[in-house]
Amino acid sequence: MGPYSAAVLVPDALGVLENVNVAAARS
């Protein structure tokens, strides 16, 4: 994995966690 891939995957993972937190807060 190159630095570019890491730069893409890390924010994407954070976005997924944020979506999970939002869904949990709404339920």
C-alpha cells in the first residue's frame, strides 16, 4: 500500500465510523 492509498483509506474509514455514530444517535 502506497501513501496515496493510505491517504484515501484513512478518511474513508473515518467517514464510515462517523456514519455508524450518526445512525446510532438516530436510533
